Amino acid sequence: MRLSRRTLTLAVGLSFLTVLTCLVAFLPVPYVTMRPGPVFNTLGELDGTPMLTFGDDVRTYPTDGRLDFTTVSVTRAESRMSLAGAIEGWLDPEVAVVPHDFIYPDRQTDEDSKAEGAAELASSQDASRAAALRALGREVTEVPKVADVVDGGPAEGKLEVGDLIVAVDGRRVTSQEAVGEAISGRKPGTDATIGYLREGKEGAVTIRTTSMGDDPSKARVGISVGSGFEFPVEIENHIGDRVGGPSAGAMFALAIYDQLTPGALTGGQNVAGTGTIDPEGTVGAIGGVRQKMAGAANAGADIFLVPASNCDEATRGDDFGMTLVKVEKLKDAIDAVGTLAKNPKEKVSSCG
């Protein structure tokens, strides 16, 4: 049977349109997705090892329930999302589709992103220890710390990231500024002896300074200096490289506080949450709060701790059946969780 010219034209046109639609659907678009990621119980174990361990001389107390920190699964930096994938994400209420450059600015690679996330995680672990211990009334002294070692610089192989700097040329230093002044004030090419603490053990190295950076008259050893702490007790965090970023800090601090105080803070309930934390216990904003809420709900959380500055976003949709607690300080979280442990229907500071 012969097809009419009109039928043939329609068939060819439809085929062309189908091919064109398929091609357009798989065209890359400059977006990435944020999806609910796994949750981790800060009171639990990872591969048979407790997430948090304490020194042999530290008295801890048995606890109960869960204190989960939540995560977001994000498209890799080098991955390219198709238009079809973006549309699928837009239609899923648990997924956020955001511009690629919002998550990976300045053409950041996966490797760069992981390195940045690891540094932020390490900083948040220190801040969570400091915040929890200070909430317990313990003194935590802030000291300068090696934040980075320049590849090929004078300090490479002598100092390590995380070393606490306690002295320069035998003189005690107690701030980042003091370290900078003690080193840069000498003539490049002279030696500087730097005393440090590494994993609780004292050491010292002599490093030949050089001129680096914009001012050749100032001596450098090839390190950047940040803030660290001298902790009165040993606390180890074993999350490793499973996650990156600073947003688990508040939940780490809450778990440390719980294990160093009598009784189960949660009263056996499943509590989840998120939030950065600083050494003074201030809880800060995070990204992907809706995705973290969804992940917590999927893991059975009853209560979700929300940074105060994320409350507006957190309430733009379903609460997933959880009590959304507004948190500005670590003390807010401690008080609210303790109150809800006694009476889950008790009124606490909440979002919305």
C-alpha cells in the first residue's frame, strides 16, 4: 500500500521531532542536584568502632536513642546533567536543582571540593569538641595551628597540617598574629626553630626561612596558620573521609556533651539535625536543609534540630512528621532535646 504524500510528510516530520526531542532531552545543562544523603548516628558505631571515643582517663556515661547528623548527596563537579535529569529533579519534592556554579564556584574540581570539605570537617570537629567542653564548664585554650603546608616550601616534611604551634625560637606564641610576627620579622635565609604539639607529643624543628609572597623582605617558612585548641581531655572523632564539610558540627558537639553527662539526653528518642558550630557554641546555617530533613525522616527521626537561620527554608513544605526545633546555640539544642525527652509534647522553641 502506498502512503500518500501528506502521510509520508507527517511520518517524516514526527520522526524528526522525536529525534530532536531526544537530542534536546540529553543536552547537558549547567545544573546539579542535591538529594537526601545517608545519616550517621553520632552515638553509634562505624565499622565496629564508636564514632566518638574518649581517653582512658575520661569518665563517660551510657546513653540511649540516636543523635543523627544528616548529609546531602550532590552531583559530582565533573558530571554533566541532562535536561531530562534536571526536569526529573524539579518534579521530585525531595530533590533540589541548583546552578552548577553555586555548588562548585570558579570551576572547582571534585578533587578541590573534597579537599575543601575535608578541611572544613576537621575544623568543625575541633570546634565541636571546644563547644561541648565549654558547655560543660571546662577550659579550652585556643592556640595557633598549622592549617596548610606549601608544597615544596621550607616546612614541607617538617611540619604537618594540624600541628599546634606553641613556640618560635623558644618563646611561647598564643595567637596566629604572634606566629606571623615571630617568623616574618627576621631576615629571609635565617633559621627559625618552631616548637609544636602533634597528637599530644611535643616536638621542635629548625627551618631555614625564605622569601615568599609579595614582600621579599619578610621571612616565610611556607605554612598558613589557623586556630587550634589545647583540649583538657582526649576526644577522637572517627567519621574519617565518609563526609566533608562543616554541617555536622552541632550534632558532634551534642553527642560529646551527652556522653560526658549522666543519663541519656535523648530519652531514647531518635533525634536528627544539622548545623555548623563555632567554639563558643553558636550554631550556623547550612545548605540543603530540606534534603537533610527528608533523609532524617526516612531514617525514622522524631525530632529535627534546625539552625535558626534555616527555619524559613525548613518550613517551606512538609515537616515529614517531625518536631522542628529552632537552634541558635548549643545550649538551645541541649535544653530542647532534654525537655522533649521528658515530654515529647512539651513546647520548645520551634521553626514556624
